[in-house]
Amino acid sequence: MKLSYLFYDPIVDLSELARRMAVLAELGYQGVELTACHPPPFSAADLLRVSREVQLPVVSFLSGWSYGHEKMCLASAEVSVRQRTVERLTGYVEFAAELGALVVVGLLQGLRTDEPDEAQAVARIADGLGQVARRAEACGGQLVLEPVNHLQVGFHHTAAEAAALVERVGSPALGYMLDTIHVHIEERSMAETIRQHGGRIRHFHLCESNGGPFGSGALDFPLVLKTLHATGYRRYLSVKIYRQLDWETAARTAAAHVLPLLASLGS
């Protein structure tokens, strides 16, 4: 398993992003997860050049910025909104594919205020993700559905629900992932959920139960990593800390917390 670091806010200055990526590489991170925005602040070619220079792959992109800033939503009752959302996601997937990265879909599903009828919303989300996935197949892109807790997203809160939607769409370009903070909120057992789904997921977020520094909440990270490792998962783990710390302190403390645990597993 490889450790990456997630930046929640878009970084629009390429030199600043390069500086941060260099710091992450020095700390022992093996990848970085970024937040996509529109229009992209720099080209995929320039980002790939920086990635190679600092020897830190860009492994994934969050897509939720377009829900909060552009009002895009896969579950929307408005056809034009859904169409624009498919186009935006397709653009993100094509951009990410140039870097060998995947795109995470969570917030873009929308809330119950966007569509109160769950069956209707799920059908629209499946249709939209199906369109994006089919176009992703053509460019070698990948996207994953993130089960997000019910306070932040209206649909697909559990790993089982995400897995069912992926199966419904039936595209090799679409998978799903897990995030420890959402699993902690929505599932009955962290370990059992990881055991059931770890062999099938394509991405993983490591986040404390309170969103803060590792060790400040309720999660047993040694158990999380040991259980995930036992499933055969060997992809990226993105550190997600969005409270209390500046990004560099967060990155340093998380690396100090997690890297020894991965070393003990032989990852």
C-alpha cells in the first residue's frame, strides 16, 4: 500500500503546488490527491512534468468542487444540469487519464433537496456515471464512487450501496472506494466493512473520526491498515485531514503516524 496526501482546496499556482509536492516527497509520501476545478489552472502536461520532476505521482482528483461552485449535480431534476455534470466529469476524467490518475465522485451525486425521490435520483446517478464511464473507457480513464455519509451527500452512503451502483452501471472504468470517516459514521463495523470490500475497491481515504489529526479521534488505524492489507489491497491510501492543522503540519503528523504502521505490514 502506498501513502498519498489529499489537498481539499484547488491549488491554482503551479509553482506552489510543485513546492508542496516536493515537501510531501521528502516526508515519504508516494502520491498526491488534488481537487479538480474548472477551468483547469494548468495543463495536464505541465502537471505531469512537475510530478516527474519531484517524483511524486498525482494519483487522484476530487470532483466535488463542481457541486459547491458550479451547482452541478447528477441527481438534478433539470436535464440541462445533468448534461453539464456529465460533460464536466468527462473532462475531469480525460484530464486525469493523462496523468494515470482516477477521479473520485461523491458530492456531485447531490442531496435529497436536489431530488427527494431516492429511486429517481439513483437512476439518474447511474445513467450519468454510465455515460462518463463509457467515455472513460475510450481514453483509459477511471472514476470511483465514494460512499459519503448522509450529512454530506443524499445517496449511496454505504459500501454495499456503492458496490450495487457500480454493478448496475457495469463498466470496467467505474469502481468504488472507502473512506474511514464515512465508514465510521454509516457502517456497523469498520473491520467487517473493510474485510468485505477491500479486495474490490480501487481507492481509499484515511481520515480520523473527527476529521482532525490522526490519533485525536476514535479510529484504530493499526486495525484499519492491518485489515485492509489482509484483503490484498495494494493501492493508494490518501491522508485526509481538514480540521485544526495547516496542511504541512497535517502532512508531517500523518506521515509520522501512518508510515511506521505500513512498514510493519511490509507495505
